Amino acid sequence: MNDLRDIATLCKEIDILTAEVKQLREERDEAQRMYCRGFTDFCPNPKHAAMCLEEAAIEVAKSFEWDCFKEAK
């Protein structure tokens, strides 16, 4: 009987952790959309990004591997 309780407890914990991961992914995706919206509003042409954006802003996008100039899905 203890084994069944342990399994049930683990299943509940997995469900909770799965929900947390889903929430974190949604928050990450929203952060990317917000960042990229500001990024592309300020500098709509990727060829001129280095001229109109701080190098730090470009590096932030690169560090997260965000391609702010690709077409939205």
C-alpha cells in the first residue's frame, strides 16, 4: 500500500512540476515577444541594427538566442 501512495505522490509532484515548467515557458515566450517588439519597433531593419541599437541590446538578444527579426509563428 505504501508503494501505491508513493507512486500517487510522485505523480502529483510530476503534474505540479509540469505545470510550473509550462508557466515558465509561457513567461519566457512573453518576455521574448515584449523585448523583440521594442527591439524591432526601434530598429525595424536588421541590416541597420548595429547603427541604431546599443551593442548591449544586441548581445542580450544573442545571449537568449532570440532572433527578433524572424517572422512570428
